[in-house]
Amino acid sequence: MIGSQTSSTAVEGIDLGRRKALVEVTAAAGGLALAAAAVPFVANLAPSERAKAAGAPVRVDFSKLAAGEMMTAEWRGQPVWLLRRTGDMVRRLAERRDRLLDPDSSRNQQPEYCRNATRSIRPDVFVAVGICTHLGCVPTFRKDVAPADLGPDWPGGYYCPCHGSRFDFAGRVYRNVPAPLNLVVPPHHYVGTTEVLIGEDEASG
């Protein structure tokens, strides 16, 4: 009997020890699982690299852009156009002023240093946010003169296919179209002959 009682007590001691160890291991594993689950959640609350960079200036190299061609960059989640205007495109800006709603850029749609005849720092390079000022569509670049779908009076420029708004090669809107304002010219400055920093004025750089 004594031997039997001793054996039973020993077994109970071993069982209690195992239970305690099992509880501790389970608790530790649960804690690790909770921590692992919490990390992605916390990471989701932190701002992404894309979000942090969304408002930062964007440097664009347009050295491979030929005269008469356009490229699109992204700044603050918006398309920004860089048009390398030909001499003929610049010359056409002086024509048909009477058909434009705001030919002298009187409204605040551009930095002061772009409030000029070409709405640009350099006559040969035009920088603009490629979003129609009517309802936010993206106009198409139509440099062709007098195409069948736009009519014989079309001198080239930007055409919004959503509701028919028209802009010239300086982003100035025509009269009698839905868009009420010229295209926006973002702050920018040149950091080289063929590099532009979009989103920052030269004075603040």
C-alpha cells in the first residue's frame, strides 16, 4: 500500500508538472501568434513609402523627347505632361486668341513665372497637369492639324473626349466648351538642360 501510494503521488506530480509546462508553452505560442498577427496590422497603419513620397517633387529627364512629342510623368498621383514644342507650335499660340477663354492666363492656374504667352519657363517645353478642368477626365494630345473628327479649324492641342473640351498647346481652354479654366501648370524648375523638377519652385529649392 505504501509503495502504491508513493507511486500514485509521483505520477500526480509528474502530471501536474507536464500540465504546467504545457500551459506555459501554449500561452507562449498564443502570445507569439498574437504578436505575429499584430505586426501586419500595425504595418498597415503606418504610411506606405508611396504615400510618403506622394507629395515629394519628381525629377524628370526628358532628354530623349523629340521636338513635337510629349511624355507623361506622375506627381501626387496625377499625370503631368511634358511637351517639347516645335517652333511652329509656339508660333500657333499667338493665333486665334479671340477664341480662347483666358488667353492671358489671368486666372490662377499657374505659378507667376508661367503667367506669360507660352505659360512656361522655356518656350519650347510645356509642363501641365493632364487633367481636364471640367470633370477630371484626361484629355488626348492631338497635334494633328484639321483632322476629320475635330474639324478644319483645329490647329492642334489637347482634346477631352469625355465632353469635348479643347485646349491649345499652352493648355489654354477655348470658349464655348464645358471646361471653365485653363489646364493647371504645376510648380517646377529646371535642374539641367533636359531635367525638370516637378512640384517645387526654384526659390524654394
